[in-house]
Amino acid sequence: MMRRCSPACELKLRGVADGGETRQRDHSCLREALPSVIRMRGHRTWHIVPGHREQIASHRMPRQTPKEAMMGHSQEHRRQQAIARYLAGDKIEVICRDLHCTKSWLYKWKARYQADDPGWATGQSTRPRRKPRQTPQPIAQHVITLHQTLVQSGQQGSATAIQQELTQQGIAPIPSLRTIYRILQRHAQEAI
């Protein structure tokens, strides 16, 4: 059975002790007696049943959240279902609550919906359409051919050797050593 606070502690809780200036709750008498039962968080006191969460966690699998359970279904099916319910006249709040989605998600797919296009529910790529800071293709191709030439002639085809060759040939801008290394790695992966 839980021990009650002392009268002095009760007065502190009400802000009566110390002329009403005590604002932070202090359950030091309970904390000393039952440290696992009372946990202080900020100005609130949380009463916790000792070992309750641990007992539950040890006897069952971790519970899936409703959104995780919905992820098992096809995302396209989920989008089609949401729009079909919206077109049927269901309220947006009800659809979002049932499908465990946000209003912004539903509005996004409502804006993309086209009755005549069956592929409206497919996700669009988030990959950038262009990469303005990528090394220009002619320079990358020159790095690859220089590497192949150096390796075939028996020399070391390292990034430093390639950078020196590019400097001697007067090619500008000269990529950094790390950029040359990345270009060679990318080419090796594409060759596989």
C-alpha cells in the first residue's frame, strides 16, 4: 500500500508552506520510501506501477501502430481507397482517422487525382531532375579514358596521376582528387 505524504509535504504541495512561495512539487518523503513508484518529471508527479511495462513487454510481441499495419497494403490501393471515399462524400476528418493519414496527404492525392488516368495513384520520384553541381560529362569521360590509358600503358591509374595528366593537357576546370576518385568508382559500378 502506498504511503501518504507527511502533513508538511501536503502543505508544500498546496503552496502554503514558505509563505506560498513554494511552486515546485516536492515528494521527497515518497521518493525516499518508494523510489520505483514515484517519478518526477518537471513539475508533475507520475505514479507508475512497478514492473508493469516490463511484464507486458516480456509476454507479447511489440504492437504495430495502425499506420504500420496499413503499410502492409499497397500504397496505391490506400490512395485509391482514400479518394474513392472522398468522392463518395465522406468527411475528410473521418477518412484521415480511418486510414491513419494526415489531411495534407489526402489533399495531395486529391490534387493528383485524374479520373481518366489509371496511373494517378503511383508515386512520383523525388529524385532531382538535374544536378547542377555534378561534374560535366565531357570532363568525366576524359577522366575515364585517361584512367584506361594509364592502366593499359602499365602506369598507376590513381587519382593523383590523372589530375596531373589533366593539368598537363590544359583541361579546365580540373576536378579535385576526391571527385576523380568518385568518377572512377561510379564508372566501375556501371561496368558491373
